[in-house]
Amino acid sequence: MILSGKAKLAGVLGWPVGHSRSPRLHGYWLERLGIDGAYVPLPVRPEDFASVFRALPKMGFAGANVTVPHKEQALILADEVEPLAKRIGAVNTLVVREDGSILGLNTDAFGFMQNLLETHPASLGYLNRPAVVLGAGGAARAVIAALADAGVPEIRLVNRSLERAEKLAAEIGGPIRVQQWDRLDLAGAGLLVNTTSLGMTGQPPLDLDLSALPQDAVVNDIVYAPRVTDLLLRAQARGNPVVDGLGMLLWQAVRGFSLWFGQQPEVTADLRDFVLKS
């Protein structure tokens, strides 16, 4: 596409940022929708983040995504932060408003839930039963907030560091029951979600015994490299419905794109294939 002097600008702030699939994702939508705009990678060292953050309105940016390691700092620097982002404790989307102020959002919870429901509708009833969440990092915070807001009756939070899990439970709130990794309770669960990096390409495998998991429980791995992880393969083999992590990445991007560029993008099979080729 040929950009004009009126092109709308957005990007992704991170360090490093070369691995990010967001420029490819947003570039796909910009081209398909014929929008005069660009979405660019913005590699920013942690010590430079505050100055770059404040420069976004002066440089004409409509907003930006924020990735590791800047999400917590963005929460502090934003002029206004939506309540969900405050609850999760991180900002992943910035919107520059007309007066130059910056609004901080977190779209990960929406991305997780939308991906889940698009694949397996809530009418199947799995959200009316306990959910088991593995991990207590930033992704887990968004997942647990989404599940609590969806009315899941019990969230079993499992993490190797009990202290970290208990801190998360206290800050997020909701029907959370913290469990030690070696005392994992899968009985009666309707949903199992892996939010750890275990099973990701280049990371150690996720060693998890699924024998106690009901066969109708949905298994969701938010890892998307590989797209079908060992956890999902083993779940499929025993008859469990599964959800891969790519959709969460795609759906979390929808809100930011629509706010920056003024059009609502679609998450399609073609988009999934295109993003994975990067």
C-alpha cells in the first residue's frame, strides 16, 4: 500500500520486539480493509520506555500495543486506565485521545474468552463447572479475570510458587482456590487452561497427567508455537475438545485496531494461516 501524509499510525512497543507477529497481523487487516495507515515494530529499551511513551502523541500515533517487558510500566504511565486493566495489573493497548492524553487498556481477557467461545460456545455448559488454570504470570491474570467475570463457579489456580499464586488470587478476586502443582485437582473440571510457557517451542515439556480430567472438559493451551502443543495432542487423543492459543492473539488485537483505525476487523481462517507463516 502507498501511504499518504494523513496515514494513521500505530505500533508495538517491546524489548525485544522482532519476534512479534503483531505487525504482520495488523498489516493484513490494513491491506484487506484498504486503510491509509501503518503498524510498525518499536523496539524500546526499558530505560527509554517512559520518554517514548510520552512521545507517541507528539509523533502522531493513534496508539500502540505494549508487550514484554513494558506492560506494568504502561499501567503506571497512562493518563487513564480502564478498570479491567487495573485489576489485571497490566496494560497491553494504548489509545491516544484527541487531547493528547493516553488511555491504557488490557484486551487479553477479551481475546482469551472470545477465542474460547468462538471455538466452543458457552451453551455446552463447561463454564458452569470448575476451571483449572496452570501458571500465575501475566497471562494467567487475564485468563482468571475473564473466567471470574464469565461466572465460572470455581477457579483452581495451580502454580509451582504457592506464594505467587496466592498473591494473584488476592489481587484479582473471585472464586479462586490455590493449589500446589503436585496436588492438582482435575476432578469435575469443565475447563483446563495452560498459561505457562511449558510446551512452547524451545521450552521444557508440560508434564501433566490428564487421567482425572473429564473427557468432555475443554482443554485450552494459550501457547501458539507450536499451534498444536503436546498437551492438546494428548487431550485430543483421549477425546477432549481443544482450543489452541493463536485465536487469543488474534482476538485481543481486534479492539485496538478498531480504536486506532476506525474499522472493525475480522478474525478468519485466512488470517490465522497468514499470521502463522511469519
